[in-house]
Amino acid sequence: MCEHAFKRHRRLRASNNMRALVRETQLSKDDLIYPIFVVEGSTVKNEVSSMPGVFQVSLDYLTEEMKELVRLGIRSVILFGVPQEKDEVGSQAYESTGIVQQALRQLKHEVPELTLIADTCLCEYTSHGHCGVIHDNDVENDASLDLLVQTAISQAEAGADIIAPSNMMDGFVKAIRTGLDEAGFINIPIMSYAVKYASAFYGPFRDAAGSTPQFGDRKTYQMDPANRREALREANSDVEEGADFLIVKPALSYLDIVREVKDQFNVPVVAYNVSGEYAMVKAAAANGWIDEKQLVLEKLTSMKRAGADIIITYFAKDVAQWLNE
Ligand code: PBG
């Protein structure tokens, strides 16, 4: 008889209990980092038009927002600043009175149970919107590093628990590690945006942070989406320079890269589920074209299955709510 001619895979899918028993990947609130946009001024809570459910908030609303996050069970946030004044050299990124520095001091004091991650970049603070200083129409690497180091140190002084440099200058991890160590912050880890592509998926973020480049694009410093081996060179130099975490960004179209980085390096891997990935889901859900909850849980589970240990996502609050149900 042909009784054993084929395998019965459906045996392990027969019930909820059976599926739970054999499930290989779990999504947990502990894995999630929530991005927040802190804006100068008072009584501001502006919804970002391309990101329904995401707000720019001023300091007087920030503590309440963050307490809600903690109530839901999310314990890590990454902060982005939206300053009132911008200049050529992005000085509001590293002033001790910068908006992110103020937010860090406030949250360290008022919501001490949160892990505070500072995005360390200049593009939200420069008048031209690039991630460093401009010379001959290009971003000058080494001069930008000095400002990035100053930014990291002032964020650590203000209470950042993790420094997350995102400007993609060569040598940024080494420069920041040296700077932090010399300033006495030997125990502050670096979560490097090691593998960051020049991606069209960042559009809505640039609305939220007001950081669209005023000329040109970011292709001389962010990576070409066509490249995989280059991602490993980037990750490798960051690990050698002292990165404690590696971020791959964006997430969804780059899950092959997440897997590759996970297999080749022994540090925690972070997938950044970026603004465009969020906006697309929200737009489709608003039209009734997809089931938002099922889709978001599926996407984030796929990121973990691909190898992400941690996910930065604007959906963190929703996911926490769903997991609490
Ligand atoms: C800063 C930075 C960006 C994002 C995170 N940090 C913007 C960019 O590189 O243009 C994008 C995040 C998102 O799209 O959600 N350099």
C-alpha cells in the first residue's frame, strides 16, 4: 500500500494548542523599541499626517505619553528631536539645552523604568537636512564625526542609556566609543545603524522629523539597496570598532540582510520597521483592504524569524495591547 508515500504535515497544525506547541518564533513586548518625536514648544501633540497614530509631542506631554507606554509593558524608547532652530552645523544636536537632551533629563527623572535610546544624527538639526557638515556639496566625513561625538557625549550626560548613531559616516562607532570612554561613559552601549540603506521607505519619517535633504540625496553615505556583501563589510567594521548592537534598516525588504547579519555576527541584531512600512499598512487598513492586527503581527513575527532579536517599530503600542489581550 502507499500508506507511507507522503508526509502528513497537517498533523502538527490540527488545533490551536498543537500550533502553539510547535511554534518556532515568539513575539514579546521585551523585544520592542518605540520611536518618539520630541518637539520644542508647549502643549504640542501633532499627528504626523503620513503616519496616523504617531505624534510629535512637546516636553509637557511627553511624560504622560511615556507612562502610558510603560503601563502597556514597553520598556525601551528611541528619541528623535524636532528643534525650532536649525543651522549649517546642527548645533541643536549637541547643545546641552537641545530638545533631546531636555527630554532625556526629564524622562530619566520622571519615568526611570524606561530605557532611553538616543538617535545620534545631525539631519534633524541641520538647515540643509544632511547628516553631517557640507563641503563642496558633499557631506564631509571626518568633520562630521567630531560633531557626532559631541552629540553622543551630550546625550550620555543628559541620561541616555544607549547611543544609536545613524549618520553612516565611516568610523562613527570608533569615534563615538573613544569619545564616550574618554568622557567616562565606558558602560554606555552603542547600537549602531550599521546597515542603513538609502531608502524610499523613510519618506514619512522625514515629514515627522522635518529632515528632508534640501539638495541632493543621501546616496553618498547610505547604502545602495542592491548590495548584500557590502552590508557585511559595514557590519564587520562596526563590530570591530566596538558596536554592541547592529541595526539593519529598513526591515521588511531587507530580511535577507537581517538573516545574514544574524548568522555572521554574535551581537544582538535590531530590525528597524521604518516609517514607510508603517504608513503603507495604515493606508491599506484605512481602506479596509487588509486586517491590520493580523498583518502587523505577521510582519513582526517574520522579522524575528529572519533573525531580529529586537524590533524598532511605530506599532509597539498596538502590539503590546494585542499581546496583553
Ligand atoms: C536619521 C534617521 C532617519 C531614520 C531614522 N534615523 C532618517 C533618514 O536617514 O533619512 C528613518 C526612520 C524611519 O523611516 O522610520 N538619520
